[in-house]
Amino acid sequence: MAAGVSNLHGETSYRYRKFKSDAMMAITVGATILTLIPLFLVLGYLLTKGVASLNWAFFTHMPAPVGEKGGGMANAIVGTLEVVGIACLIGVPIGVGAGLYLAANRASQFTNWVRFSADVLMGVPSIVVGIFAYAVIVRPFGGFSTLAGSVALAAIMIPLVTRTTEEMVLLVPPELREASLALGVPLWRTTLSVVARTALSGIATGVILAVARVSGETAPLLFTAFG
């Protein structure tokens, strides 16, 4: 008799917990849908109103004077590709190399300072980086340039790529490194051919995030490229 009562009580408790779980899940899904409705309304409005204005001239023509119809964004597209491309050529090799070095020498006091500096630089406002690039490059060379803007963006990219690369390399199983070294492969080649190749997808993700961040920066370019 006691066992039957216990089973009935257990089944009732299970049904109550399942009902409470399903109810909370339904509330969560409903709240998510309500939150996303304005987003989809805005996206739908932009697509219906903006797609009709997109044409080949928008990507290949220069902007028209104020008050005139037509024109495009060719200068902005080409300028963005130039500045971000040069920034990647500067920042990505330095960031990846620094991340590999930090992962391979974690016990060194020097790497602790480098790691701390990278963490601090990731929190520095971009306008401060622009002022730094202005003082170091624009003033000595006597004018604004694409190179100055690229250096400013590269300075923003390097800490993010460095820390992402280090974390991705640390996820590589140490047995792979040890097996490569046991076969007589030099340490530098083990790092590049085994460790870096294994963590390549994570490193690429960090690079893409860094590129996405600097692609939307405007404050550093006001002090360096200036249009």
C-alpha cells in the first residue's frame, strides 16, 4: 500500500515538474518571438525599400553631388578594401605570431607582460588608437594617408588576434606536439605544421572577428586617413 502511494506521489511530482518545464519553455519561446518581430519588421522594410535602389551603378559610380540623383559608393567600397586589406597584412602576421609565442612560452615573465598588455589594449577606445597613430605616423610624415589608417586599424586587430590565437592553440592536444617532437621535427616546424594547422579554424575565426571589428571603425580614420 505504501509503495503504491509512493509511486503515485512520484508520478504526480514528475507531471508537475514536466508541466512547469513546458510552461517556462513556452514563455521563453513566446518572449523570443515577441523580441524578434520588430527586428524582422525592420529588415523587411529595408529589403522592400532598398532592393529596388541597388544596381550596378551603385557599386561602380562615384557619389553624386548633394541634391542630385544617382551616384554610387565606389570610393567607399574601394577605400574600405584598401585600408582593411593593408591592416590585415600588418596585423594578422604579428597577431598570429604573438599568439603562437604566448602559447609556447606560458611560464615566462615576458609573456605574462605581453598577455597583460594585449588584454589592456583590447579595452582601449579606438579614438585613442587614432590619436596615437596621428602622433606617430601622420605628424612625422606630414599628411594623412591610407597607410596611417591601416596602421591604426592594425593596432586594434593585433591584441584580438593574439589572444584568440593563443586560446585556440592551447586547445590543441599536447600529445600532437609531443609526438611531432619525438619524431625529431624541429620546434618551429612543429608549431607551424602541426599546432597551427590543427588550430587553423579557430585562428581564422579570430581573424574574421578582428576584421569585422575594424571594418566598422571610423574614429581612428578621422585622425589618420581623413577621407
